[in-house]
Amino acid sequence: MPAQRHRGLRPLAAGVVALSGVLALTSCGSDGSPESGGSSSASGKATASGSRTASPGGGVRCGKKATVKASGSTAQHNAMRSWAKSYQKACRGTRIDYEDSGSGAGQTDFLQGRTAFAGSDAALRPAQVASSKRACEDGGRAVHLPMLGGPIALGYNLPGVDRLVLDAGTLARIFDGRITKWNDSAIARLNPKADLPATVIKTVHRSGESGTTDNFTAYLRAAAPSAWPHAPGQRWPAEGGTAAGGSSELADEVKQTRGAIGYVELAYAIQRSLPTAVIDTGAAAPVEATVVNASKALAGARTEGSQGDLVLRLDHTTKAAGAYPIAMVTYEIVCDKGNKAATWSATKAFLTYTAGLEGQRDLSFQGYATLPAKIMEKVRAKLSGIS
């Protein structure tokens, strides 16, 4: 199996296949007690209010029974599906209703008070944080809780080319429409042993507001500033190419289009058996898009949010050996205070579980990269103080 076909990555969990639509897994019981058996079990004592709180250690502890509505990032759908299933198995009567509508839609839903939290692969802009005060009570504002990471892969459809090396400058010119054929000299120089055809390059990008787009364009701007003239953003800035509504649709478009290339979360490329480009970062060897390699890049992330917010800055220009630079972080966005009283107990318990050791343990099995332990410690500490 060629290197770029994800050597060493464990297959996705059985049953985690659907990648679009509304995720709504509801446990059958209504008594609020944990269900016996399974990989997750409730632990800890009930609080004075009769609810249970989540622990970052072993086991799942439950908040008050509620239906928790959330929406946003398609990138985290597999993880959210797995987390919801385990949490609801332990916490009967609680429903995690997550719609993978895209980061931009998730941000809008949260800011307009329609959801308990938003999943987003891009941080809110300062103006959005300011407007979040309308959705957060008691003078609260939106804060970001980084929950997982992962590589953005460059899936391509080029029969006969099993290994494709690209660098930031070449990618920028491809997606900006200035390199139009696969046998262009810039691509040939990076792939001297490949039999590159004269096939027309057909780029595929996300339509609407997408956190994946935001992260991919941030990479291009940081790593190839002279070749990529556009500012990073959630909306695709360049002309030309084909637009796809979500990650699943983008991967399908690449799969069925000869000569296509598109940026998509690694799990979607794996599920469709799409080969993915290897990135020449300037390190001793080009780097494959794998969970392990993305984790090496994410290890250099640092917090830069104000007032204790946990927005992360990634180093897209890393030349560290084996560090895959096109990575992203998915945040869960909540209020620092003044969250919805009816659902916050369950929301807090669920997010503390996802940020805990048990929730984080099997992310690589879902095709995700775990964030550095020091960052997840900050997330758990932040959650513990939110009301």
C-alpha cells in the first residue's frame, strides 16, 4: 500500500460511517442512572442538587437529564458520534443532538441562542465574541475549548500516480488557478520518478463558511505568502474550481472526478480510499498526512486567547521532521458564564467527559489527533470554572 494511503493508521471504528445530517443518539432509560456494562460507566457521587458531574479521569458522571442541542463542524462528526453514544449509554435520559452543519452555521446558531454549544474548526472573530454577549447571560461571553485536532489531507484522483509530492507554493498556485495541468514543470520537479499525465487539474473547495477552508487558507498564507495572495477565511477566496457543500460531498466529488484535488479531513479520504499528497515542508523528507504526523505539528501549538480564552495558534511553517503542517483544531464554543440554565449541567458534564482521559483515549481510532496534554489540562480547568 503506498505511503500516502495512510500506512499505520488504524481503521475507523465499525459503525461510524454516516458523516452528514443530524446526530441524535438517545439512550432508552429515563431514570437517570447509568447503564451497566459497556466501555463507559458512571462513577462518583451525586451532588446536593441530585445531578452528577463529569470527571476527567475514569468513568462518566452525568449532569441533569436534558436534551443538549449543538451544531457546527463536520470535521468532528465521527468523534461526536462516538462521544455521544458512550455518554448517553452511561447517562440515561440525556440526549446529545448534534447537527454537523459546518463551522460557520454552528457559530451562527450559538450566537443566536439556538444551541448549547457550537463545534467549530475556526475561532470566532473579535466582533463575534463581542456579539456573543447577547447569547450569554450574566455578562458572559463566548470562549473556545480546543477538543481535538487532525490533518487536512489533499485527496486527489490521478490514476497511475500512487505517490504525489507537493509543497506550499505549488499548492497555492494550483488552487489559485495558475497551475492547470498535472504535468506542469513545478509538479514534475517535485516528482521526478512519477509519470505525470497532461490531465487538466480540477480543484474542489468547500462552499459556504467552513473551518476547514479557514485552516487550509491559513496554511497557504503562512507557508507560501508570495504565491497565495488571499487572506485566510472561512469562505473560499479564489476564483474557479468546483464547490462542494461539506466534507463528505467534497471527498465524493474528488473520488468521481479524474484529475481532481481537494482539501478534506483525513477520515473522509480514508473512507473513500483516496490517495493523499505528501507535503514537502523543507524537512529532510516529505511528510505524509497521518494522525501521528499531525500530532507532531500540533505539539507546537500555543494558546493566544485573551482573558483566559483557549484559542490556539498553529505553526504552519514547521520544518520539524515528520510534522505534517496542514493541521487544524476543532473547538467547542460555550459561554464563560451565563450558559443556558436548563441544559448547562448536562452540557458541562458531556464536555468534561470529551475533554477527559476517557473521551480523548480513542480519538486516533476515529482518525483524529490528540492535542498536547498541557492544553487539555487547561481545557478541563477552564470547564470546571464555567457556569
